[in-house]
Amino acid sequence: MAICFIVDRENPREPDILGPIAHLPLTVADAQKNIVFDMAAPADGWTQFLLEAATAHLEFSELDAFLGAEWVGSTEV
């Protein structure tokens, strides 16, 4: 099941969640809080597309994704 990231902006009135944390490492944890994936941020920072591409191979049913300590998505959204 794919992780649904909540960092994309649909319109300019929405807050920029990704901008301030785009250069932090990505960590993905399973339901027991075990880290199953981690990756440093790309040089230009994360985008919605890059986050989805980096985690597309993960096939766990319950995952939470974080940039630094900030929760940015889950398979449970």
C-alpha cells in the first residue's frame, strides 16, 4: 500500500508544509515504530513527487513517514 503524503499544496492559500522541512531526512516507520526506510534529502530538497518515488517500493500495510520529526504521511490516511 502506498504512502499518502500530505505536503502538496492545492492552492496558494494553503500552508506550505514542505518548504521549511524539505531538506530534512525522510524516515519511514512501521506500526511498531521500527524504522523500515530512511534516506537523506536530495540536494534540492524533497518534493511530493520525490517522496512518492522514494517510497513506492515499500509494501508494508501500516507505515508513517517523517521529514525530520515532522509527520508527513501514512498508509492510513
